[in-house]
Amino acid sequence: MKKFHAKVIVKMKPDSLDKSVMLEHAIEYFMPVPELSCHTGEVYYIDFAAEDQCEALHMIEKISQEVLTNEEIENFEIRKLEEFSLES
């Protein structure tokens, strides 16, 4: 087995109302910011083992779809998937 490290970004879908609007209002309350646009989301860092890169991608996609996101209101993007070694 090989060790893999993944970084997954989960964001609200564009047509879903989220806390981004509240964040924009809060920022504007303290100071005006021209053309302000905020987007909130979550970042997950996951380390796991898989036989190869293909299996690792399949696993992290399944984890992202079934565990990390609510598909009705969120999208996910796998930003990083790399093999790593604990050996120095």
C-alpha cells in the first residue's frame, strides 16, 4: 500500500444562500471595500492508504461525495492528491 495526502475544498453552490452574504455585510460595516465578493467553504486534509493513484482518486472522490458534501447545496474540488512517504 502507498500513502496518499488529499486536499478537498467544499463550497456552497452558486445558487445557494450561505454565510458569504453575512460576511460581506460584516466587512462593509467596518470598512467599505470596492467590488467585495466573499465565498466561504471548508478545507479538508485527508491522509490514507491505497494501492495506486487511480484507487486513491476513486476513494477520495467517494469520500467527498458521500461524507464531506451535501450534494444539494455544495460542490467539492480535489485540489491536491499526492503520494507521500514517511521515510526521511
